[in-house]
Amino acid sequence: MNVKELLTRYAAGERSFNGIELPEADLRGANLGGVDFGRVNLEGANLTGASLSGANLSRANLRGAKLHRANLSEVILSGADLRQAALTTANLNESDLSGACLNYADLCDANLHMASLSVANLQGANLSGAKMGGVRMWKADLQWADLSGADLSEANLSEANLTGANLNATDMSETFMTGTIMPDGFIHQ
């Protein structure tokens, strides 16, 4: 399947595209709301400005994908591979990223309000300036992540690992942190 065929079939009302292979696809600005992309291979694809609101991308391969300004609100990304993906200013409001791999992903200024990142791997991820109020990050691995200037108010970081994380100017008001591993010298105020 190619991009043209995908968009034609989507426009005709088809929504299930489980397991398709579209690495390096150019889907900039595409409207694919509610699409079922479970286990799809979009490694290195360009989805800048695309709308995938309400889509299923569970266990999808989005490694190195460009998702700048993409609308991923209420998307299921559980178990997805988003290593080194570019998600700057993306809208991930209320999305499910539980168990996802986001190592070295760029989520600078992304909206992750009320998202679930439980048991997600975010080692070395850039979350600077991210809006993460109410996010659930139980047992998340945030080692060496950059959370500078992020809003983590009312977040659940229980049993998360923040070893070496940058928490400079991070809003952690009313953050739940039972069993959380914090960076050396961190003092919660």
C-alpha cells in the first residue's frame, strides 16, 4: 500500500489499516482521525501537522517519525516505539502512552495533559516546557530526561525513576511521588 491508496481508502470510509508498512511516508497535514493503525510501520514518516485524534496506534513503529504540531489527542499509543521521534508542540492530551518507548524523543512544549505514561521509557527525552498537568507516570523511566520548565502539577510519579533528570524550574506542585527515585540533591519545595 502507498500513501495515495491509504488516503483514498480512508476518504471512502475505511478505518482499519492494521500492520501496514509505510516507512518514510509523507503524511504531512493528513486528516486520519479515528484510524486504526495498530502495529503499523511508520518509521521515519513525516506526520507534521497531521490529525490522528482518537486513533489507535498501539504497538506501532514510529521510530524517528516527525510529528511536530500533530493532533494526537486521545490516541492509543500503548507499547508504541517512538524512539527519537520529533513531537515538538504535539497535542497528546489524554492519550495512552503506557509502556511506550520514547527514548531520546523530542517532546519540547508538547501537551501531555492527563496522558498516561505509566511504565513508559523516556530515557534522555526532551520534555522541556511540556504541559503535563495530571499526567500518570507510574513506574516511568525518566533517567536523564530534560523536564526543565515543564508543568508536572498534580502528576502521579509514583515509583518513577528520575535519576539525572533536569528538573530546573519544573512545576511539581501537588505531585504524587511515593517511591520515586529523584536526582541527587533534589529538594521538593
